[in-house]
Amino acid sequence: MVIEEHSILIEDIDLEYHDYTRDRLFSRGRTSSFHALKGIKCQITRGENVALLGKNGAGKSTLLKCIAGIIRPSAGTISTFGRVILLSGSDPGFLPHLTGGQNVIELATAYGIKDSELGEFYDSVVEFAEIGEAIDRNFKGYSTGMRGKIGFGFITALRPEILLIDETLGVGDLEFRKKASGRLEEFIQNSGTVIISTHSLNLAKKICSRGLVVDKGVLVYDGDSAGAVDLHISNSEN
Amino acid sequence: MPNIIITPERLRQVSEYTQTEREDDSSRVSFLLKNKFRRIAGDRRLGVVWILLDPIIIASVYLFVFSVLRASANGATVFIGIALIRILQDSTKSGVNAISDFSGGIKAERIRTRVLIFSSIYFRVLDSFFQSIGVVVILYLAYGVEPVGLLVILLSSVTLGIVCEGVGLNLALIARKIPDVKSIVDYILFLMFFGSPALYSLSSTSGVHRTLNLYNPFTYFAEVCRYFSGLESSVNEFSAGIYLPLMGLSLLLTYRGYAKIDELRWKVSTW
């Protein structure tokens, strides 16, 4: 069956956000709608690595959230075949009152890591994060970079069938970003489908065979990643 | 491997719900449940013990005020009423504000709605139990209430907690669209604290106040607990024509509230 080869099928997706705004302090205000995605349609094959490009506010994050089932489309259908993980920001749900180590263990079970795999999972995250003895300190005391390292290490250790990445490589210092790129490449080689929304165009070209460009909620390009990068650069310059 | 179809109406898993997924969901329920208690505990040294202490402290303060005013309040009556009304307030607010917690704290993956429902119900059971257990110990040690009375208080507390959260869930969508509803609910709960038979028994009320309380489900929980605790109670005067439909309606709203979580969660995701 053809459908089995697909990892993600997106059919004519529209999405509207609803918002309440008040013009003046004593006005009653009104509810308004904002069309964030318009008629998005594409198919992503199992094992494909796709770069999702577009300016800020183009609808990239909204599309990823929609695929992850976090937000509701107002029209159309999305079918996903496999477990979907959305890496957005650097926080898979860490708790401020627990230590980094406790967080990794507690969250790992919540993300379906079995007891028998827990040790290996923990080592993998801690080894990647390289935050030393801070792993035993309360998470709320961590810097943004430390949080990013643990968060990224955690999610890329999960091995989902579909991984959606939203700008996460922007966190941390240069060294971390290099390391994260390496881990991401390793992850992509070892696993399923990846859609990565990034401003790192070199990374997009290097690891993705295909590129999508979104502009004002509309999919304006679907082709090879080099073409997508060129169009994105041209759109950004205009 | 879950196969999911996402439409504007709902998110539906079309593949089989496997044993592994069932086990994962069970771990998540446990994780969410612990998180809810962790949030209450925060950095406080006594942690979740505050759940147990809260109704005892509030009831003690009111008993002190009554003694200053030379009002003849029965301590056991006040302890039972305060424990139950605090459960009513917390559970109703939790239901009305449920939308703020629909990710369950797991941010990288959508968790199944059944995980949210089970963790909410388990939390409500435990939270209501803890809120009443301290009072139950005091009623036993200081007021000599019989075990049957104590058991009825614990059962009533848990039932009241679930019912109030379920009823509150019915208001969650409208509270999301019109946040003023949350303030209105807060005022109603504040009024109920003093207007319901929490600090006094139903027999102390008269006229319109009494009539209104006969249509207040809280009255039945509080008075039944007092009755089985050997305290002054109006249980024998209750009319089945009022309390049976009232309880039936409450249970119906409770079921509707929990059953609608999936739809509610989906609807408000773009709000």
C-alpha cells in the first residue's frame, strides 16, 4: 500500500488562531481570527529529512505543532504514521524543583523509556549535556545553555519515528551548537523522519534532502533543499 | 506505532492501542499525578503536608473567632464543614481552570486525553482524602467521633471532590472564552463558604436561606457527614424529591465534564 510509505500526509490544512483584543481600556474588546496556515498540502516519506524554511511568523512553528497534534487545524486532515516528538525550545517538561538527574529519570519514564533501558538513556543524556556535577543541582538554577543541552540531549535520545525540530539549535554556545549538529546528524542517520525548522541554512542543506518554504501561511516551495535555501534567501532579502 | 488522523473535529488514533502504549500511559498517569503534588509542595519544607494542615488551621481560626464572639459553635460541626467546603472550592476551581494544564507538563509529545482524565481523577481522590484525613484524626481524638462517621467523611470528601471538579469542567470552555467567569465563580465560592452550612448546621438556618440551601448539593454532603458523626443534622427532614434530582444532575454534569475533556482540549488549542 502506498500509504504505508508515508510518514506524514498533510491534506489542505488551514489553521486559524482566535484572539481577544481590546482597543481602548474601557472598550468591551472583540474576538478576532488570524489565518496562520492556508491550504498546506504535502506528503513526507518515511526516512526523509526535510528542512522547513520561512521568515519569522511565516507559520513554521504552527505547522509543526499541528503535525504533532498539539493544535487543531480549522480545515483539512493530517495523518501521521509513527510516534511524533516535537522538539520546540529546549524543554521537554523539566520540573524546576528536581535536580537535572532526577528530571531525566522521571521524564524518561513519562516518555516511555523502560526500566531496562533507563541506565543507558540517562548516561546518553548526561554524557551529551556535559554539565558535570551540576546534574545533581536543582534544575531551576540552570543557565539557559545548560537547560538547552539537557533538553536537546534528552529528546534526541528518545528515538521517535517522526521528529519535528523547531529552531532548537539556536540555544547554547558555539561549542554546543557544533555538538548538537553532530548529534542531530547521528540521530537522523539512525532513525526515522525528521522535519527541521531552522535558520541554519548550511545545516538545512547538509542534512536535508528536501526543503519546504512557507510564506505567510502558504507553502510556496516544495523541492530539493538547495532550491529551498535559495528561495528563502531571496525572500529574506526582498 | 500509533497512526494518527488529525481533523478539525478531533485527533483520532486509528491503529490498535497496544499493551506497550497502555504501559506508557500508566507511567504518564503516575508522572502527572506526582507532578501535581510536587507543584503543591514546591519549595515548602512541609511540602504536601500543607494539604492536610490547611483545613485544620482554617477551622481552628474560625473556632477562635466564634469563641471571641461568644457564638455557640460546635467544633466538630465546623471541622467537618471546613474540610468539605475547602474541597468544594479547590475542586471547582481546578475544573474551571483545567484548560491551563492540558499538556500535563509533557511538552514534546501530545499525551492521550485518557492520561489527563485518569491523572485528574486520581489526584482529586488523593487530594480530597488528604484534605479530610487531618480533620478526621482531630474528630476522632478530640471529639470522639465513631469510625463509621469518620469513614463517611472520607468517602463524602472524595465524592465531593470528584463531583465538583467535574461540574467545574463544564464551565472551563466558557471561562476560557470569557475569563470574567473565573472571577464570578470565585465570588460564588466565597459566598458559598459563608452561605452554605459549612460553619454551622442546616438547622441553624431559616427562611429563604434554608430554602436555598436545600437546593445546594453541599448541604447534603455536610449534613450526612454530621449525621453519621453523631452531630446535629437535618438529614431526617430531607425530601427525596429535591435531593435525588439534585444529586442526579450533579453526577450527570460530573460525567459530562470529564467526558468532554478531549473535545475541550482540542477546541481551545488555538485560543
